[in-house]
Amino acid sequence: MDRLLLRYFLAVVDTGSFSRAADLTRVSQPTVSSAIARLERDVGTPLFVRSNRRVELTEAGARLVQPARRIEAAFVEAQAALAETHAITTIRLGLASTLAADFVEAIVVACRALPGVRLELIERRAGELAALLDRGRVDLALGPLGASDTRRAIALFEEPYLLALWDSHPLAQAETIAAETLVDEPMLVRRQCEALPLVSQFFTARGVRPFMAARSISEERVAGYVRAGLGLTVMPRSLGAPGVALRPLAGFGLTRTVGLVLEPGEHGPGKHGRAVRSGVVDAIRSAISG
Amino acid sequence: MDRLLLRYFLAVVDTGSFSRAADLTRVSQPTVSSAIARLERDVGTPLFVRSNRRVELTEAGARLVQPARRIEAAFVEAQAALAETHAITTIRLGLASTLAADFVEAIVVACRALPGVRLELIERRAGELAALLDRGRVDLALGPLGASDTRRAIALFEEPYLLALWDSHPLAQAETIAAETLVDEPMLVRRQCEALPLVSQFFTARGVRPFMAARSISEERVAGYVRAGLGLTVMPRSLGAPGVALRPLAGFGLTRTVGLVLEPGEHGPGKHGRAVRSGVVDAIRSAISG
DNA sequence: ATCCATGATAGCTTTTGTCTATGCACTGTA
DNA sequence: TACAGTGCATAGACAAAAGCTATCATGGAT
């Protein structure tokens, strides 16, 4: 008998349904299902009668409710007792992989200045961050904002995607570069890039099917390849590096808005943690303007 | 923050030492060590000051003690609340692999007749059962008793190891069989047999180095091989099967005593479970005499 | 009769929990 | 001052747990 099992148990009791309990506790329905099954196996007797439309407690289940609540309360109390003094809150910050390293560095520095905050960084591709927020695995996510989830998002800045060339490339001086002039240029694939499908679509639509000289997960490495003259690529402006020239691609107006998204539920940081989180948000905002 | 972690925490508090806490909770010292480390990571602050000779609580640690005790008490209370009515106790019975199948079957039948008992069988080689008892992974172990652990053991019966031959084998009628007459006989290896080293020693000492026609984990399969005439083997009398003749080996007086060993600590079954366990012991005894 | 809602099951991956073996740091003794 | 002993930490391996997605089964509602 374990804290987690009892939590799911109580969630089922409170919602009257396995699926809703899963939503409440932010796990999948099979997770709740198997947790209850395990608890029943431990206890040696069924706790719920599953009729198809609703779930109700057995006698044994009913007997477990109050003790389970006391246990959960005792845990909460214990955590409160500790929070009372040491007052360190861990903020789990999800980071999109396509953020500039020095940019992230500045954020870390800004957050380290905050008292009572411990930062945990979780790097994922941009698309995966939303799921992490939903599952409550991170408290805050920093990355390009999709058009959809503008709900609890805080936009920080907007930037264009530009063509990256090495400094001495003939086209590096051009004001604007037409896709058609790039037919014979080798290109590099930034594998984590959220705009990757749009970029390749842009080129193929113009009959440009370049040789892909490299595909890499590492932004630093790609910048190095560009600088070394291995090929060109498209990247957000903030990823620019010394020795790499960034020029607009004619007809490619895509931009991205980088911002913060807050974890929605009431599960994440408690009322204290919430204040801490907004402190982190402020620190990040000022790190960017500064 | 989890029940298990708090248990180890309290054990350290109570014993004043990681190693003794490990003994108390019957896990290894590194287990306690890493559990405390994990708890401290969760909580965000050290709970113990490790000075080399003793371990003492930090302020945060001290603050956790009472809440942790309340939590553990609440769990115990919850389990008691359930035990009150449905009163099913699971008895984990360790079984040596070299017990006859029908013998085990009789035991299971006898135990199923007991009310409020759920039997969980854990099959291991004889040598591994002692460790399971020590770690509190089983409540009761049934198998050959070693000379050493006669402490809490209950002997049930004693039996010789005999040579197993197929019915129509020329030697099957002999009163006693001398090892030397077996020089050209293929033999079978019962891989789980606790007496294996002694048996092979017995033969090699007499210059008999037989061809091993098969080595198997399954007693049933070995019996089948003997019956089919693939080879001979040595087995405890109780493993005899129809179509298999058992004859004494001249000069091989080894016997084994099969018995029950009780789990020693106070961790295992509670005072209620203890009564149940002795019921199981009685059931097993009568299953054997019957 | 079909569809929808809801829980169970299967298969798979990641994380946790545990072990053994070994390292390191301090203590007390020769 | 060296050296054995004690006690916690670490490494590496492995098994079990806990999670997910995808799919199935079932029974009421349309």
C-alpha cells in the first residue's frame, strides 16, 4: 500500500470514474486502472464495483476512504512542515531545443539570482513541451509559441527565420536572397527545428532540391558547419553566431514568437510555489530585455 | 515523498545509523543510502549530518520526524481497518524446487481449506530459500533442511537418496546396487538437486565418470527420461514416479530432512498473520501425514 | 442495430528499487 | 605515523514498477 495508489484511489472515489480520475491526476486511464487493480491485489479484495456506467465503492472500499484521506493529509502536512523553514521551490523549466545557448545561459544566470529557487531544466523539442505542461511534468515552458496555445502564454519576442551563410560566401552581401539562386548549394538540416517541414516545403515548391550535406541535432555544430563552408541552412535569427551571416530569403516570411507557457492545473506549484514561479517569469523577462 | 522513503528515514532516525537501519528494514546498506539521498533531493535539503561515527538529524530532518511517524501510523491504521473485516492473510510460502509435485499439490489443497488464507508460492532452489527468509520475502519455507538452520525449523520427514532406474532395467530387481556396476550406464543430471555435488563426488571417487545423457531443471521431465530408458539418476525417494524403480546405492547413505522454516523477524506477519501462519503450518503437517 | 462511453488488456519504454562489489574518509590503535 | 576497522557513498547490473499508446470488450443510449 503506497501513497500513489491511494491517491489514484481517492481520485476515483472523488470523481466516480476511472477516466475522470485519470484526468484529475493527469495520468492516462490505463494507469489508474492498473493502479486500482494493484491496490485491490494488495488488499486482497475488490474496492470498486465496476458497473459499466459508473463505479461504486464496495464495503471494503468504503472502509478505506477515510484512512486514505488521513494518509494523504498527513503527507501534505509533512511537506508543509518542511516548506515552512527551508522554503526552496524547484521550478521545472521546459526548454525548446532550438533556443540559442547564450540566451538560455542568461536565463539561468537571472534565475540563480533569485533566492529560494532551484531550477531544473528539461530540454525537449518544441512540440513535446505542450504535452509536458499538460501532464504537469514541467511548471513552465520556454520556446516558440504555436498559434494555438496562446491561452496562458507570455510572448517575449518575435524573430524571423533567415538563411545562414558563411561570411565569405558570394551571396553573403546580398540584401535578399532568392531561393532559385541556391539550386547548387549544399544545405544543412537542423533536425530539431520546428519549422523544418515549412522550410523544405518552401524550397521544393521552388524546384530547389538541395543536397543535404549534414543533418544534426546540435545547433552549435550546425553553426560550425556553416562557418566552415559545408553548406547553408535556415535558422531563427537569435541562433546567429560569429562568422555566420544571416540574410532574408525572398518570399519566406515565416517568423516565430518565443515565449513562456505556464502550466495550467492546480496540481503543480502550490500557492507558495506559484509566487515563486511568477518570480522566475519576471527574471526571464528581464534577462531578455537586458 | 513516498512511504518507503519515510520508512527508511525513520529507521535511520531510530537506529542512528544507515547500516543498522538497513538491518532493521532488511535491505542492504546502499539501498538505505540511496533512499535517503533521494528523499533529501525531493525535499531539497539535507536531513542528516553524516559525521563518520554517527548520523544526526539536521533541523529540517528533525522537523520531518513527527510527520513521518504520523504517516506511517496512518498507513498501519488503514491496513488494520481493512483487516478488520475481510481478514484475508496472504502467506508467502517458499518451495524448494526438488519437492515432489503431488506432495506440493496436497499442501496446496490442505491450505485452500483454511479460511482467510491466500497462499502465494515462490519456487526457488533449496539454497536460495534461506536468503528469502532473511530478507522477509517469504513467511515460510518448505524444503530440505540444512544442518545449520535448525533454529526455527520444523522437521517433517526424512528420506534417502536412491538410484532411479526404469522398471525393466536389469538392475531394477537388485536389493542394492554398487556404484561400480554403473560404469557404462548413461546418467541424468537433476540440475536443481541440492545433493548434486555429493552425488557426483560419490561416483567420481569410485572411478565412475558416466556419460551425462541429459541435464534438466524439471523433475517431471527427468522422471520421464528415466522411464523412457535414457539414463539413470539419483533422487530423493519422494520424487519417485510410476514406472521408475528406486534402489539403494551401496555406500551412499545420504538422506535429507524435509521441513518448514519460519521467517524469523517481527516484520513479516503481524500478530494476526502469525496465528494464520501457524494454521498453515498445521495444515501442511497434516497434509503430509495424511 | 449501431454508436458512444468506459474500463480492461497488451506491448513497450523509462524509471525506480535493489543487489553486490568497491571506494573513500575518518577513528582509534600499534 | 602507519594501518586496520568502521561506516557511508558510488558504480554497474538487473528486475520490477509505472507510465504510455493502441486496441478490445461491454453495456446502455440513440
